[in-house]
Amino acid sequence: MDLRRVCGWPLLLGLTMLPALANAAGKCERLIVTGSPDAPPYLWQDPKNPGKLIGASADLLQHVAGELGIKVELLFAGKRSQALDEVRSGRMDMLADAPLTFTELETLDYIHPPLLENDYLVWTRKNSPLIYSDAQDLHGHPGAVSEKSRMTPAFGTFADQQLTLNRTPNLTQAFQKLLLGEVEFVLAGRYSGTAITQTLNMANDLVAHPQPIDKPGLYLAVSHNSACNDPWLRGQLAKKMTELPASGLTEAALQRNIERWKAQQQQPVSTPKQ
């Protein structure tokens, strides 16, 4: 039977559009997202609302999701390992600051390019005799790094084999060791290091060498078990990640959240540890 004759073109057109309408109706309208609770200026626990996460990563994701018509909730899920478990299980949909690791490809879909790049710099005392131009210059010199730092796998292997690194519980203690002369350098993120040193009034005593020693990405990573994980969402997020670097929003969000975190440290609340 010729449906065009019996029902006319309008009905036939409507029938052909049904799959597209079904796909549109199935698009995710709300994402539950988590991440590190102690990594300013990227993400940290909101002292005024401890159940939520705030920071540059949160601001950028909220902006991107808003353009896609998706609501996002950035929720505290515990320490880093607990947040990862929540996303692996599908109880939460996404990590906002996932380092790219091969082992997690079995449980997470990484959105490329990354939401942010975390440039790791070499920090030394002013007037330090250590001459630094590349990673090999650090060989034989004692350094420090926060045990919460997440380098690229390649640099992590190099550091384990070639560098002498004291791994401290947090970035504050690493910088304190540097000021006391217990180590000659600290490896720290450009923005997290800036936030910590300015807050602790160390900025005038330390130098951050501008050439990054490592540039791990902070990725959006969607759980394989999330009901929201579909090609439309992944494709739209990837498109937005591609557009972000040229928008100027990234640098503005980072600077704004450095100031935000510094202002919070002047209030009588507990200090997030990096």
C-alpha cells in the first residue's frame, strides 16, 4: 500500500521524524557531577555549602552545560578515591577533573580535548643556585611534590626513575619545606601553586619558572554506567571543549577562583588542603 496516497505526505513525514524526536526526548537534562574536593582553584568543597563543589572547573562546566540546555549539580562525594567510585558505579554521572589514565578507560569515557590543562611548574627560592631549563637539570637535587598531584604517566615514570622527590601530604607542606631549605624545588600546578603561595604570603620569596615541566589534562569523564552517557552528549561536550580555549573564559575562571579561594582563607573556616 502506498502510504502517500492513503495518508498523505504530512503523516508520512511525521512517521519518518519519530526516531529523531525520540532521540531528542531521550537527551539528558540533568548531570550529577563530582571531583576532587581539595584542589583549588579548580575544584574544592564550598565552605558555605559543604555538600557542593566550587571552582574554575565547576564554573566552566556550568557555562558549557547551560549552552546545551543541561542542568548540572556539582556535588561533594568524599575524597578523590570516593568520588571516582561514585562515578564508576553510575551513582554519579561524571568527573569534572579526571586525569587521563589507561586503567580507567574500562569504566569512563573521556571527553577530548580536556576541560583544562594543569601546567606543572618548577618553583624555587629566590636567588636559588639551582639552574633550571629542563627536567634533567633537577637530577640529583632534592625536591618536593604533593602526594595528591596527578602528573601524566610518562612524567610520573621519569620522576620515579630520575628525580629525588619528597611526597608531602599536601602542597602547603611542600612549599614550607622549600622555604625552610629542606628541598631545592617544588613541583606544583601554575594556578594551584599561585593560590597557595599568595594565600600563605610566600609569593615574594619564591620563583615559578614559566616553562611547564608537565601538562596533564583535567578531563570531563562520563561513567559507562551513567544513564546520560550517549553519543549526543559526548559529541556536544567535545565540541564545547574545542571552543573553550579561544573564548577567554578559561583564564578568567581560573583568576576569579584564585581570588575567591584566597578570600575564603581570610574567613574563619577550615582551609582546604591541596
